[in-house]
Amino acid sequence: MPSASSTLNICIASRAPFVGGAEIAALRLATGLTRQGHRVVAALGASNDVMQRFVDAGISTVHTPIAYTGKSRFLTYSGRRRRIRRLLRDNEFDILHVNDLPTAQIFLDAAQGLSVRTIVHHRFLYNGPAIEWFNKHEPDRHLFVSEGLMKPLCEASPRLAAAPREVVYDGLPVTRSRRRHRTKPTVLFAGQMIFQKGPQDLLRAWALLPAVLRESAELVMVGDDLQHHGRHRRDMIGLAALLGVRADLPGFEENMPARLARSDIAVVPSHVEPLGNATLEAMASGMPVIGSRVGGIPEMIDDGVTGLLVSPGDPADLARKLEALLANASLRRAMGDAGYRRCVDRFSLDAHVTHVTRVYQNLLEPATLRAAA
């Protein structure tokens, strides 16, 4: 049994269909654990840009296609389950950390009877039947990215509510950008360009601003609709033209730190948001954030101190909050400073890795094992 100071052997599993917040969070965790001296293997369901990012970060990576149960998929599921079980058995992992609920079904099935301790990290909202179908094989511990996600998931699944569980906030490297005074403040939306993220609400809010504020500021909306090959971003370009809004929609950008450094206000107008990497990244860069009062966003933004909360799907409310920050540079700076300090204290990568490794060690303690027997 590993001691509290020993090197752990960890498998992080993710279906990884595209580069999204869940995949970025998994990569950050893998990187942080590796820097602490632990051995990490990433088992990824797709060979794509996500895998390349893990490889570029120096993380040992294995392509493990996943499948789901069902009579028509029995042979495919059985074959892929055997491959995953062989990976888990041959590597003698201490911990199997499944990065999202859909990945859990086949990985937890493959881990049955092995000595590996298992964790499922919940990052998305599902209804009760979906939770029960994915969660066919109970892990040793459930982790949730926010209280705002844990509550509705547990309300939807009494079995999940009765299981060992806790909230572990994601973390990120906190490297505050040096900001220069700009005559035109820049408002930034960064994230997936899909309806649930609310870009249409931001465009409509911008159209409601007084003309003098619109002319004295810039609106940049970074991101793309990866799942639908850019369809919603093209829709937003059309909506901007219809509303007469001047906005830069450059699509996906690799160098987000540079973009954050050139921005002054971040807007996260999501309709659904379990936690939200965009909020954390903006806070870590020293920007105030205007975010929707949904999911985990209110757990990150201290309303009136580090940013402002708005009603989801309410462009008029968003316009009022934008006007308040665009018209007051000193308020922007004060909120940005407070958000940075909050990120260092609660949402840094070091804090995240420390919390996660504590969960691992609790699962590996002999007393825990006896209690679970």
C-alpha cells in the first residue's frame, strides 16, 4: 500500500472527443500530478488534438476507444473492455481517475476485481436515467466540479446521492498578465460557440448599450462550434450583422494567454455551466468577470467583489452590468485584483492537485479499505 509520501501510479481516463473544458482540466491535473513525481498514464478514447496535447505535455498516453453496453454493440463493447482491462491489470495502477461520467461505464466495468481504487469525476449535467445507465458500476468515490452540479445530479439519482462523494474544484496555473492601459477597453467571450454558452445573449446585450459605450469599446468572441463544424459561430456572425454590432469572431485561438492579456472584461453568459474554465482563466489573468447565475459560476464569482452575476438568457440585465464596468475603469481594476487573489487562494492548480491527491490517499489508507470491505 503506498504511503502518504510515495509515488502513485495513476490512470486518468477520458473519452476526449474534442478539446473542451473537461479535457483541458484532465490535462492540467495530469501535468500537476506528474510535476509532483507521480506516474500518470492518460487513457484517451480518441486519437485527435486532445491526445496530441497530452503527448506534447510529456504525459504517457494510450488510445483506448470506448463503447457502451447494448445487445447490438456486445462484440465491440466486449473487445474494448478486454483491452482496457489489460491496460489496468498490466500497469497495476493505484488509482483509476475517470474524467467524466460517460467514460465511467466501460472503465469501471473493466476494473472490476482488480485492486485499483476508482474515482468518477462529474463535469456535465444529465437526467436520472442517463446517470443510472452510465453509472452501472459504482466507483469508490464520486467527485463533482461544483456544488451547483452536485445538487441537481444527486436529486436526479438517489443512488448517486447515497454514494461517497465530494466537491473538488478544478484548478489552473495562475500567472497574472501585465496589463497596459488601453484607450478602448476590450470585452472578451472565450469558449465553445454554442447556444448553451450564451454568445447570442452577449451580442443582443451589446446592441442595447448606449452608442457612446459601444464606440469606445471592443467586443471579441473567441471560440468555435467544434461539435458542429463551426455552424453556431457562423450563425453568430449573421446575428451580429443583423443587430448592427461590430464584433470580432476569429474562431478558435491557440494563444489564449496573449488574448487574455489584451482584454479588460470577461463575459461568461452561459445557460448551463457546471464550473467554467473561461471564468477561472479570466480571474487568473486579473480580469473582472460578468457571469450567469447558474451552475458553478456563483461559486467562483463573488458578486460585486470579483465580478458581477447576471440572470441567464437576459440580455437587458447583461447590458446593465456591461455598462457599469465599461464606464468605470477603477472598478474594473479593483474587481480584477480581487478575482486574481480569489483564484490564487481557491482555484490554483497547486490547490487542485493537493486536494485530489488527498482524495487518492484517503482511498488508499488501510482503514478506508477495511471500512469499504
